[in-house]
Amino acid sequence: MPPQYLVNVAAKAEADAVISDREANDGLEVSLNVIRTSGLVATNEPPPAGRRTEWVLLTSGTTGAPKLVRHTFASLTGAIGDSPSGESDVVWGTFYDIRRYGGLQIFLRALLGRASLVLADSDESPGDYLARLADHDVTHVSGTPSHWRRALMTPESRAITPRYVRLSGEVADQGILSALRCFYPQARLGHAYASTEAGVGFEVTDGLEGFPSQLVGASADVRIRIVDGSLRIKSARGASGYLGEDQGSLADDEGFIDTGDMVERRGDRYYFLGRRTGIVNVGGLKVHPEEVEAAINRHPAVGMSRVRARRSPITGAIVAADVVLTRDCEEDARTEFEREIRQICRDRLAPHKVPATIRFVPALPLASGGKLARHG
């Protein structure tokens, strides 16, 4: 958490105490402010039984101070029974920070499944972490699609032979799913829909982007609706609400949480278009950056891409794309790749969605939650 948000978060949480490794926590109105200076010490005392707990998780806070989302232990572990089971010698690895919802899910899966977990260091490169995972014979690995795109661009990606590969947190397009199937043909491949507020909604295991239309309206523990193109979820896995004032209600009158993720039905499948709040307006026509990225990422030489708006005096905005190639190449090859990427976009997208400019860049930044950073 950025230090400037700590005072606001502590106030919303009505915190009585703050335990931190920071020397300066100025402005905190708490009765106890503890600076941790030594390691934890194990205790032989038995844990208390039957204690109800509330877990408060922070959203990413990409547009300002993070929101505080309230969960129970039951809501956090409601989907863990659906994870791969009946296996021995399971070793989990995750690119996530376990203080985030996605990482906490993997921590709890490992803990409750009595499996090992190899954590990534915040300053560790994807290649170094993959090498450590190989040293520990990792069997199950999870991360965002952006985590995986970065990982597959390193030589160390060939060092692991996982039995299960999991994606969540972002749109899993066919480009990354096909790449993972090629790299790890022996692994079960699943992409899960989950968010801090709605919890774990569902997992798709057929290797295809999007999700089957049969999931919508089905009577199950997790109920799914599509309203005005927006995915809505109702289940016991969702958060109970926000902590603090003026945050509004999470669910509607029927208990459905509007995820803000937009989908479109094509045939017997729904496909993710992107976030409702991330639309680019091109002369009054809507463009979801994630939809354009999914097309660009189909090119075999593309490692990852980011689509953004660029100012235009005529249409107000045009679609611009930053593209990372999987390997260095000469200028002639880049020119040919650019032509091929444009053709892929023309074949799959409406004309106003085709990038007006394509810029090749060495890397793209990720936000602290492992998602593609879309600002800056």
C-alpha cells in the first residue's frame, strides 16, 4: 500500500492498532502503533477453536485510495473444493502477491490442501522465480495472463513441467491459452473468473477463451446473469460489503454483484470484451482495449500488448497499441510484423477498432496486483 493511503485506510477500518515494518507512520490516530523489528516466534499453545473472523482485503486502488472489501473465511474458501484434488506431493507456485485476493486464494488452497507453496519475492524477476520453482519441482502454478506472458518470454519457462496451470485476474485470450498449451502440453489448463468483490465465479478448462453460454442462468451455487452486456454474479463466495462509509452496496436487491466486466455472446459462447470503465471513445464508437489486445496477441511473434487511447483532433481519440515482441528482430521484420498484426485486427475487428498506430516497446509495466498497468 502506498504510504499516503495508510491514514485513510486505518480510519475506514476503525483500526485500534497498526503493526508495520515502517519506521514512520505519521498521522495515524490509533492507540497502539507497533514497529516490527524481529522475526516471528513460534508458539506451542493450541489455537483457539470456533473463532469467527472477518478478512478485509484492499482493492488495487488504481484510481485513488483503495477500497476495503469485507470477506469471511467461508467466502474466501468457498471455491477451494473445486480445485484439483486427490493428488499427492503438490507444490504450488504463484506469481501473485499473497496479500491480494488472487494470491490469498492460492495460499489458502495450499494450506488447506496440505501442500507446499513457493512464494515469489517482490523484487524477483520472472526467470529467477521460475528457476526456483523448477528446483522445488513445482506441480501447480497460477498467475494473471500478464504474469504468464512475461514468464513465457524467459528461457526458464521451459524449466518447469507443471501438472496444472491456472490463470485469473484478467481476460485470458486465445493467444496466451494456446501458448501455454504449447509450452506445457502435459498440464491441465484452467482460467478462472474471480474478483475481490464477487469472489471466485467459475473456471473454464476446455482451453478456449470466453466461457460456455450454459453457465448463464443455470441453477448452481454460483448464479450468473448478463444485464446490458455486463457480467453479474451471485454466490456465497462474494464479499459481504465494503468497510467504511460512502462506498455504496456491493449487490443489487436480488444479491447479484455487477462485476463491471463486459461480455458478448457469439454462438454458444460468451467472450470478454473488457472493463466498462476502460472504454476508448473513437468518434462516438466504443472500443474495449482488451478486445483489441486479444486480436493482436494472436500473432505468434507478440509476447504481450497494451492498447490505449491517443488524442485526435478529428475523432477525439484513436486506438494506439504498444507491442512487445517475443524476440529481437531487424527493422524489416518489424515492418512485416506490423503489417501482419494490422491484417489480423482487420480480419477480426470493426474498422474503428483497428489500431491507428503500433509501437514496438521492450517491455510493458504491471501493476502491483499483476495486471497490465493501463495508466502511465
